[in-house]
Amino acid sequence: MKNDKLKNQYRVNEQIRAREVRIVGDEGSEVVSTKKALDMARQQGVDLVEISPNAQPPVCRLIDYSKFLYQQKKHQKEIKQKQVKVEVKEIRFGPQTDEHDYNFKLKHAKEFLEDGNKVRAYVFFRGRSILFKEQGEVLLLRFANDLEEFGKVEQMPRLEGKKMFLFIAPKKSGVAKKSQQKLDREKRDAEAKLASDMQREANLEKTGLFANAKNGEKALDQLKDSAATNE
């Protein structure tokens, strides 16, 4: 079915109705009559394929139609492989979540959105805690407001059974990628690690094997000086 759909996208040979067409190839392009274009295709043992029907005149290629369909299918597959699937990350709250837990989950939600993922936050009402559904709604609205810089609300808080859901999508939708903030954070972490390694080497030089070697050299020099004095 997919191949049939791809085939029906293009006019080939006698299906092309325009009086003249623009032939494009590796050596450039030229406008010729459709009759001449068909003659050129026959002489080369290929097909005349209309690749841009809305252009004036329509744009065509001289190519084996089966090869052309294969190239198109391969190109579509490559595009699909490059697309990163957007995941939906869940954040769970209780109706009486404390401030520390709230900030911890807010931090994770920001990271999820920065990475291009959606966030589904929900409040779970256990037993009689359903009495606090208004409190849960206020919590989710506050959550959405605190994430305003990073995402946009796709669905306002809505109660479904014992759970009240809120959906937030990243502001920059599409292919998920690292945000500038995350890149900066990783850069800072790498610089901090490098500084730590350099400090550790410096400490080793002062107190470890390097220091012992230097102290040995110093002691040897002192012995030489002492011997020279005694002579």
C-alpha cells in the first residue's frame, strides 16, 4: 500500500500533460518540449519522471522510475531515523506535597522539557485524600506557572478517577535536543572535573611520590655539599 501511494505521487512518461518541461540533472537544467523530453528518455533507456508538477514549467528528471522510487523510499527512511521520538515523562505528586519534594520534581520537569520531552504531571488521591482535590488542582496550576519559561500547557488539570492530570509540552517542539542551558551545565561540570583533576595532581606533587622524589634529590644535593666541605 505504501509503495502504491508513493507511485501515485508522480506522473511518468505519457502521464505528463504539460507542453514543455524543465529537465534537471547533474549538468544543470534546460527547458524543452515534453515530446523532446520523452524522446531523450527513450534514447537513454530511462523514464521521464515529473518531480515538481507545480513549477512553471514542471520539473522532470530522466531516470529509471524503479530506481527513482527506491531513492525516494530510502530518503524517507533516513528522515524517519533522524527523528527523535518525543517521550512523555511522568511526575507524581501527593495532594499535600512538601516544598522540598515539590522543588525536586520541578527541577526534573525542567530538565525533561529542556530535552524536548513532554511532561505529564499528576496528583494521586489515595482514599479520603480525594477531599483535597481543589488543593491538588492549585498545586498543578502552580507547577504549570513555574514551568512557563520551559513549556506550554497542553491540557489543564483534569480529574480522571483518583488522578488529576496536567500535560505540558516543550516550547520548542520537534526533534529533541540538548538545550543551551544543559550544554552550559555540562561544560561547567567538565571544567570543574578538570580543575579537580589538576588540583589532585598538584596535591600528589606536594605530598605523594613526586614530593618523595624531589626530597630525595634535595637530600642527595645536601650530601654532595657536605662531602665537598669535608674535603
